[in-house]
Amino acid sequence: MTPEGHQIGFNSRRPFQLTEPVAEDPFHTPTEQIMAEQSARFREVLATDGRAIKLIQLFDYLVARSSESRAPKEVEIAMSVFDKSADFDTSQDSTVRAYVYRLRQRLEAFNAGTSGSRLHIPKGEYRLLLLQAADHTEPGDTPSPAVMPTSAGGQRVGIALGMAFVASALLWLLLWGGSAGRTQHAVPPLAQSQLWKPIAAHPHSPIIAVSDFYMVAEGGGDGQIARLVMHSGIQSSLDLDAYLGQRPQLYSALHDRDIYRIPSSIAMAAVTTLSLAGEVRQDHAMGDIVPVSKISQDLIDTRNVIYVAPFSQLGKLRSPILPILGYAPGSDFEEIRDTATGQTFRAKTDSATTSSQKQAGTAMGYDYGYVASFPGPAGNRTIVIAGIEDAALAQIVRIVADKQQLDAISRHIGPAAAFEALFQFRTVGDLVFETRLINSRLLKLAPGGTVHR
């Protein structure tokens, strides 16, 4: 791998310090922190068992879905955790039920002899609850869960499912894209928010532009490929040509094979956004999902486009987005830079994190999420939903699904045709247990109604 290249994974990090103080956190509650801390401790116990990989993946999925009012269905778990196909027959395959049973047993053993609030999976259900300390239900009963707020902290948890090829992501896209025909009902309050109102009122459903990663093929002069790597400065074949033009000694080592990947965490964020975009519309039309590498200029200029991407990937979008936004990708995958002040925000691991916590995936740290909305040249609308890492991207998707959070932004900036907001997240592994709005501000509109900086 080249010195400037990066393999996909969690980078080591230095202790984090904000360059300026942030406001008091209006979203964090003790209940949310208990949920995050309990989840992190239980996940650390699971991680000590080398055979519990699928149990950990199942637990991560249930944690990510725990803030939703609807429990996930068996088939949803089968597809997202166990790589089953869309025609998975739950009556013939008990994989999900067996693993949920094992996970419930592990939780009961984890809770044995302890008092206070605890994690629980009710019998006959596929959801994770936090029971109140005063709850003393019998083992066979279905306990009452702790009431979790619907704030950003309440929708607090991120999920990282690793790297998947485009085919795996398309399975999600086809499943969700085929569910557009629904019974009409009243437009939800979320459709009246500043972020979603233009999408809800537009005659055409939006395009969800999902970020796909260009992969550089490394190999020798014989043409054999040794591995595929991501490089923050190489996001297309044209970028690779320019890179090699400055480093001719690497011509035999780096190759273009027109390979793109969509991590499953990004695919999950995209399909969640796809569903959300359909829910705010009265006709519930869910639109289309298009990889960023395949999106056309015509779509950018005429359709409402919702970009779902790691923040580092915004630089490859074929539209004048970066000059419009007040923030830009930094020097590597882990950094966001304020273009006006030069201040940088980095995803970091806390200095107090131990090596055992890093190995168990329970390292404490910070991550950042971003949302922006502005009009396009033809009366269309562009929305950007981004995060530095998987936890932030998943959490920012939850924030844009929460009208209380969006209303908090609106109260700060007032009525606005174009705005942006940056959030800081306190994380434990891939779990988010604290959310802070760092900044929200207007984007300037040119006389013609389009945005300029």
C-alpha cells in the first residue's frame, strides 16, 4: 500500500480537544447514557468470546433499532445480519429465532445478580429494551421498557456493519425500493419541517445519491491484483491518472479496475433515508437510489437530490456542492474543516481509552455529523446528510428523522431557504450516547435564488 493510502477500517486516533467550547447539551439524558453504557459493557463481554461474531452483529443491529417505535421483523434481521435473501422463509429457517434466544440467554447471564436498570429482549419479540430499576416483573412476563426520549440522544445509537460489495447494498435497495405502493394517510408533522417540506411538496420523488467508494487496485507488473485499498485523494480513475502522473514510479503498482464498493453501513443509511423521504410525501413515493459514481448532471440540475455519504466523500460529487457549503473535507478521512475560520473537527478516540477497550470495540471518542439543505438552479432541492464515521452517519440520519431536532435548528437560524448544521457525538465504540449541536447557520442565496459563498 502507498504511504498515503488507507485500508478500510477504524484508524488509530490521538486525544481529542475542541478548539473552542461547545454549548450545553440539550439532548442528553441519564436514561440514554445508561442505555449506551450498558450496551457497551455487554458488547465488551460478548467480544471476549471469539465464536460470538454473529451474536455481536445481531446485538449491534438491535441496539441501532432500539430507538424506533416499531420492532424489527424477523426477515429484516435475517437479511441485514445473516445475509439471507429477500425470499427468506421464516417458517422453514429458525436462524434468527435461535440467535435471538442465545442472545437473550447471554443478557440474562450478564444481568444475573445485578440491580438497577438492565437490558432486556422480551420473549417473542426482536427488540432491545432498557428496563427501569424499579421494574420487578416475573421472567415470563413482558416488562415495561424505560421511556426513551425522541431526541437525538434518544435516537442515540450508531451501527457499523463492516464493508460490503455493491451487490450486498443493492439487495437492500431493491427490497426497500419495491415497497413504494402504500395506503395513503395524513402527511406526518415531519413533512412541515424546514428540511423536509420542499421534498414533501415537490411533484417528483427525490433521488437518494449514495456514496460509493472508488477502490485502487494494488499489484505488481504482472497485472495480478494483491488487494484493493481506499485512498482519500483518489476517488475516480481520473484522480488515479493524476496521482500517477506525479508519481511515475508507481505505475506498475497501482491499477484502475473500475471497482466501487458501498459499505453496508452507508447502504443502511441510504435505505433509511429512502423510506423517510417516502413517509413525508402524501403519495409515499419513495424515489430512486443512485450511486454517486453513476449520477448524471441532468439529475443534479433538475431533481431533488439527497446525498448520503461519509463527509470525506463529498469532494467527488459532480456538482458545485463544496463551494456552497461552509464545511469541507479535511486532510484525511477523519477531519472536517470550517472554510470560513479554518477550525478543524476530527473524529478521535479519547485519551483515557485502554488497549483492551480498543480491542473489544468499546473505545470512547468523538465523531461528527452534518446536514445541509439548499435550493438548486431549477427550483429543485439538494440535501446533504453526512458523517465522518459510521456511527455519525447513522446518528445524523436519526436526527433528520426527528422533528424536535430539526425544530431546534430552525429556532436557532429562523426561517431559511438554505442552511447547514454540524453535530458532535460522544461515542463508545459504535454507540452514540451524547449529541451536541456545534453550529447551525444560514447559507447565502444569490439574487437568482441559488446558493453562493
